[in-house]
Amino acid sequence: MSVRDQRAPTPGVHGRPVVVTRPESVDGPLTRELQGLGLSVLLWPAVNVSASDPAPLAAALANIGSFGWIVFASRHAVAAVLERQPAAPAGVRVAAVGKATAQVLLRRGWPVDLVPDEGSAAALVTAFATQWSDADKGVRVLYPASSRALPIIAAGLTQLGAVVTQVEAYHTDAAALDVGECREWIARGTIAAVTFASPSAVSELARALGKEDFGRLVSAAVPVAIGRTTARELALRGAKCAVAEVATLRSLALTTFQLLQTRT
């Protein structure tokens, strides 16, 4: 499915649309941010987020008091946990990979004890390591994660000496794109930029389009990544990209807008 926003583009952008690859509707958060800057939008949701088997997460949350930390790597993980555990558990410290995830927690009344300056899994592990002490060895960490979570957080915290319980909080898989229509847009060469809010969005769009068309897309349009982990996924496919200053959807939209302004 692809939907183009019809509002007038910002002067100088020539109405060329920006692709949103995260799973959201026509009034989704990134789409709203881009539209608010006067940009046209094409929705190419490369990934689909759905509910997982609730039993493992429910079992872990039933014993939440036995954990010293709970780590959130995305707003989807926050939603899955807070659906079952609305109130922050007493005595359990909370870590969030990025400021956007931390903001969701704070809005719901959860304190956030640790947020790295850079919104990446590696930066979170580094932030833990910086404050780690011998007393932390053996601390139990609950990590509600995507079905496609990379091993960076679990492996990094385990190496520090934590006992990590990783449970699947939500399922991520490929979305049903209208690949034919996507290729028509690529052939026209009129796409201004492509935004990527996760490594999965990069890998799934590349898989759906195929190497040649994905390469044409990210060569003709400006790829913009929300963070360095997503940027590395693009680099693996030979694409040079811009990276949002802060790992938030607002910053992703602003970075895209500023890049397009400099290219007019």
C-alpha cells in the first residue's frame, strides 16, 4: 500500500515526496511531523508490528519485583509492557535506548533512570558499563524485545555480569507493500528522500524491492536514518545516509527537511 499526502509542499522542495517506511497510517507521528514542515509523504510501510504470544511477557511481569532493571528499546516494547503493567514497579530501575522511548515512559508516569546520549543499543550498553560496579554483578535485567531484536543489548549486559531475561514483547515481520507501485515511483526519479526508523525497515524494504531497485532508490533519493544502528544497516547495502541529530521522529523529520532545503 502507498498513500501520497496531497497538501502543498514546502516552497523549494518542488512537491517531491518523502517516503516513510515505518508502520504507520496517514495520520501517524512521522507523517504528521513531515506534513507539519510542508512535505509531501509516501507511505511505504516495510515492516508490520503485531502482538506476540502474551504468556512469556506476562510470566516475567508477574515476577517483576525480582528484577533490578527493565530495559526498553522501543515504544512498541513500552506499549506491550504498560498494557499489562500500567504502574511503574517499585524498586526496579528503568533504562531506555533513546529519548523518544524515554518520553513515552515519562508521559505514562514511569521514571527513567538511564538514557544514553546516543539512541542506540551499543550506546545503552556503554552507559551501563560507565556506571557499573562490582555490586551490580548478578543483577537481573528484564528485556522485553522485538522478535527481531539484535543481540547487542542482551549480550552486552551479560558480558558486564548481568543476568538478562529477554522476552518477546511484540512481533516484527515484513509488511505487504505494493512493490509494483513502489518501482513506478523509483523509475520516475521524483522521490526526494527516504526515512528509516529501524534496521528492520532497511532490510525489509531492500528485500521487497530487490538489490537493483533498492540501490536506485537510495542513490537518487536522500536516505535518512533515525540513528547509527539503522545507518549501519544502510551502509551494509552500500548506501550513504544522513543521521538524525537525536533519535526521535521529530528529529528525523527535521533532518530530512533541512537536507532537502540545502539541495534546492
